[in-house]
Amino acid sequence: MKIGILALQGAFEEHEKVLDKLGVTSVEIRNLDDFQQHQSDLSGLIMPGGESTTMGKLLRDQQMLLPIREAILSGLPVFGTCAGLILLAKEIISQEESHLGTMDIVVERNAYGRQLGSFYTEAECKGVGKIPMTFIRGPIISSLGEGVEILATVDDQIVAAQEKNMLVTSFHPELTDDVSLHQYFIKMCKEKRQ
């Protein structure tokens, strides 16, 4: 099993460390050549937290937006955390265009405010259990389509969801010692391959 990690910007190294801890091979996807070279043997793709506008621009500049979008729509499991969630959303409030636009959710960027909106909590996540959640100016999912399942909420705000092969969180699971959400994603990847 090999998991690609979008390594344009943001917290990709932290995801690599978690996968390494779990004994899962990962590969950094920095450009179209990387994606095309590994696409056939990727079991899944992680889109890390960072700056979604920058990442979206780099995806376009590197001509990766459409190939990655097509791979996700064809069933490649993807895990978007924080900015990764924004990249996957069909609609972003107060922004004219979306990025990959594969997941039927509407998101609000920096919904928890600036740096002061960063906080830590623990909450129940469906299919995973109670997990630690680190928020850093996290987005919130303000609405979702019929096929999207809510996995976790904090203060009545949706902070984790899944639609088919797409898993998203508003928080950064890679910044805690808890690996259960990554294990959940790996299970998704294994089930897809069967």
C-alpha cells in the first residue's frame, strides 16, 4: 500500500510521520510528474492543512487540478484536513470559485477566526471513537448534500464528514499522537482495493 501526500505547502511532513508510525509507505506529490508516476499504485491521497488559496493556485500552476479531480471522481480515496477540506469542497462561502470541487459540501474558510480561533478539544467521531482535535483557524462545513455523512461535530458545527471515497476534517489529526483517524482512512483505502 502506498499513500500519496500532496506536498505543495502545509503540514505534509506531519502526515508522513503518522503513516510511517503505522508502517504505511507514503510518497510526496509535488508536481504532475510525481502524480502521474505514482497514480497507478496509489491506494489513497492525503491533502494536508496549510493555505488553501496557495495550494489551489499551485495545483493549477502545476496542471494537477484536473488529473487529481478525475482520479478522486474515479474513486481514489482522499483525506483532506483543514485546507485539504477546502480544496475538496464544491462551494466556498465568499469565494467565487472552488478548487477540486469533488465533495458536496459548502465550507466557510477561517470560520474559527484568526490565530485566536486555534483551540484543542476532544469529541466523538463516528466509526473511530473519542479523538483529540487540534483546530488552527479551521473551516467549518456550513451545509452538505444528501450523500454526505456527518462524522463529528463540535459546538453544533460539523468538523468531520465523509462522502463515498472522500474523508474530511476541519481539524489537524496529524498534530496529535492519536493515529485512529489515519487508521480509519487506511481502512477506507484497503476496502476500495478489494
